Amino acid sequence: MNFYVMTLFPEMVMQGLSNSITGRAMDQDLLHVEAVNIRDYTLEKHGHVDDYPYGGGAGMVMQAEPIYRTWKSITDRIGKTPRVVYLTPQGKVFHQSMAREFAAEEDLILLCGHYEGVDERILEMIVTDHVSIGDYVLTGGELPAMVMIDCISRLVPGVLNNDSSAEEESFSSNLLEYPQYTRPEEFMGRRVPEILLSGHHANIEKWRQEQSLQRTKERRPDLL
């Protein structure tokens, strides 16, 4: 899967994603992540990509022209116009089923805003999806873009060493994941549940389902 991140801070994006599972997947050519610097496509001689908002108000607004030129450079190069996600607190809140939907795409462009926002005209022209990672405001779209890429990447075949891991994680079935344990069997007086040591896979699976349901009722009843 190919991710193209339109951003003012490409180093931030690539440094964050070049580690752990996503970094290994990129090394194995299972993922292609490219952070494209919007400043490289401005026509302003000082490299500015923002200006004062019409109608007044605090802060600056990202201009349409540099974003359009960045988007055009990507789409011309890959020969198609994939979905474009604008990371914004005004978007639909990102969730696991949305990640599965995006994981079915071969290419995905993510637009990271900054300052007081982005000129509405370019959003109308190129953006297909407005997505938020929560009801709070961040400095820019880079962290949300990285969150989305990390989540979506886990659903791309081959990215996880054990593909069944993605099927068993929290939210995969609208339930939170069951408790996990590892060695030693006893830690500071707390023992691993005996059922997990029994080797009886059917009983273990039943216990895990019960634990998932109980944990969801206690911590996220809104999911039920």
C-alpha cells in the first residue's frame, strides 16, 4: 500500500514511521510511505505557503496553490487520483472499521493542515474524506496522519508477522481485547489465570471471549 503525506514537516512524519512495525514493512516493500513537502511547490520566492484570512481574524491560512501543486505532482506521477484524506477536528472520528475501509485502497493521500486551517477551495477541489482522530485540537495534521497510517498498515497483508493478531485486537469485533499474560507464572503474588496454563484451547477461547465482553462492559459500554 502506498501512502503520500502532504505536509510542511516531512522529517517528522518519516522519522515517526520509520521505526517498529511500519519501518520494517517499508524495508520489506510491503508499504511505501512518502512525505511530500508542500513548501517545495510554492511559487512565493521566500517559501511562504500561508497568508492572512479574508474577513479578518487571528492566525494565518494555508494557501490553495501550493497544496494543489503538491497534489498534482503526486497524481501525475502515479497516474491516478486516489482518495485524499484531510486531517481535521471537523472530520468523522477515525475508528477501526474506517481503517479497514482505507486498507482496501492501493494508494492514499493524506493532507496535513497547519495554522488556522486551509483555504476551503482546495478542500472542495481535491479532498474526498475529512477525518479526525478525536475531539481535541492539535498543532497540525502530522500526528493524526501517522496514527492513521500506523493503524491502517496493520491491516495490510504481511505487515504483521502473525496476521491473526489484527483479527484478535481491540475493536476488531466491537469488543476490547482480553487480558494478556507472559512469564513468569507468578509476579509479586499475582498468578496467571489457571485456565491459560491448562492447554485446553476451547476453554481458553471461551474464557477470552468472556473476558473481552466483561472488559468492554466495564470500560467501553458504548461499544456494545
